[in-house]
Amino acid sequence: MLSKFCTLIGRDFINITRNPMLFKSRFMQSIFLGLYAGGVYFDAGRKDYTTQANWYSIIGFFFFLCISSLMFALAPITLVFPAERAVFLKE
């Protein structure tokens, strides 16, 4: 299983180096997501740590960060996996 994973990582690296637009689009998505999360949660937790609403803001930020990171990492896989399915089925 590890060798298949390494093969897919290598193939993805080759695809990114062959297609610089893919690298640029992923880079811009990362920048946009960082600016969006920073803008939405700019003042979260700065005012007073004793109120429950500020803790909800901080917890909401971490939840948003975890879920968006997960979706950002899984989105390319859903597009690439059908084309790379033969690598998993080979034994």
C-alpha cells in the first residue's frame, strides 16, 4: 500500500511540474483561503477571554481551519483518482 501511495505522489509531482498552471492555481487557492480565514476571524478572541462568545469564535476558527484544510487536500484527489485508479487495482 505504501508503494502505491508513493507512486501516486510521484505521479502528482510530475503532473504539477508539467503543468505550471496547476501549481499556480493551487498556490492562489491557498493564498485566498488564508486571506479569507484571516478576514473573517480577524478579531476572534482578542477582546476578552472570560466570555463564552469569544471562546466560540476561537473554536469556530479552528473548526473552519480543519475542515477547509481537509477539503482543500481532498479536492484534487477526487479529480485525479478515476484516472489513477489502475494503480490501485494492480497487484
